[in-house]
Amino acid sequence: MIIDAHVHADCRPIEDFRDIKIGGVNAIITCAHDPLEMKQSNVNIEHLNRLVYNEPKRVAKHGVKTYVAVGIHPRAIPSDYNKVIEKLPDYLKKKHVIAIGEIGINAIRDIEKEVFIKQLHFADENNYNVIVHTPRTDKKKVTKTTIELLDENINPKLVQLDHVDYSIVDMVIDKDYTLGITVQPEKMSVSQTVNMLDKYGFDKFVLDSDMSSAPSNPMSLPETKHELEIRGYKNSDINKVLCENVLNFHNIKL
């Protein structure tokens, strides 16, 4: 069984979900992002409505279960962002809405930090998990600030820190976060992912494709599973990093 711990389903054609189901993916977690220019909260809210109410039905046509994370992505901050934060409790009443995300910092702007902290406070006060973005550009510098804000504002056991690669893994491996490796073109390859797991172990990591409008490989997790199998890793470790760790972190049952 495979669970893709971070995708953007609203960017992908229905055929992708047929393919990943055939490849062994049983469930996905689709996250809020920036598919449109979001200058006003009504655009964010329409985006979240699609994730919560439409995407699970669309993806289910090929037998893939959809869980949802809601929030304000750092590249999608409207001028009236508090209206979006005020809507989050309504979304989180739905059983399939399991986290706040994808949230974080992209360029260390003051508004990004402000919105990130408010969402962290909301999550921490209500014991919600957060799925946290780390960027491609200035990754080490931005991640350093991200870690500082996480450690000041939320229980680290509620954090899935995503897009971890070799440039930042040593900064976060000793934290109490769950760490997400994104197996995607221009991020981590299958081979790099397997090598990182070999070095750091399987206990702290979840895997995701982050398939979106960016260069993506929807089959990256089935390919990673195959690579782990042919290299002779234990089935228990493979299952842990592709399924059990996600289920345990998000407290979900398929």
C-alpha cells in the first residue's frame, strides 16, 4: 500500500489517478497551493472549496482515497487573509480534512512570516497537524527561519516538514518533525531518495510526489517502492516509509 503524502490534485488530469492506482497508490493528501493569483480571499476560498468538496469525488472515480490539507500557501496570501483563516475551522469539521497546509515561508517576507505564525498558532491551539513548505530558492536560509518559527509557535510533533533534500536534512533530522521527501523532477530523484533513507533510516520520513503544475512524475512513489524492493530493503521498512508513517502521523485509517 502507498499513500502519497503531498500532492496538488486539482492540477492533474483524471488519467494520473488511474495510473497511480494501478501502480499501488491507495490514497493521497492534496494540499492548498497557488494555482491562481490570489489577491483577495474569495479566490483562496474557492480554491479550498474545490479541494474539500470536488477533488475527493473526482479522484475516487479510480479508487483513490483523498485526504485534504487546507490553508494559505506563502505564494498565495490575499490582502484580507484573515477571512481565509476564519474559514479553516469549518473545513476541518470534515473527516477527510486532516491538516493545515501547505503553509510556510517562500522568501522570508514579513507578510509570509505573519501569516505562517497565525496558522501555526491556530494549529497548535487546536492540535491540528501542519504540512510545511520549504522552497527551491535560498532553501537553507529560508529553512533556518522556518525552523525558528516552528520551534517558537507549535508542538514539533504536529509538523510534517516537506521537500527535505540533502541541503537541509542535517538541519532537521534531529527535530521531532515528520520529514517529507519529495520524489519529483528538479527535487529528489528515486536514487537520491533511496540513498537518503539508507543513510538516515525509515522512521522519520514520509514520501510524496508533489505532483502539480510543476514538472512532476505521478509514478515516482511506485518507482521508489520498486527500487527499494530490488535493492533488498525489508518489506517492513518499505511499508513504513510509504504508508505506516503517514497513517500514524495523521491518525487516519484507510
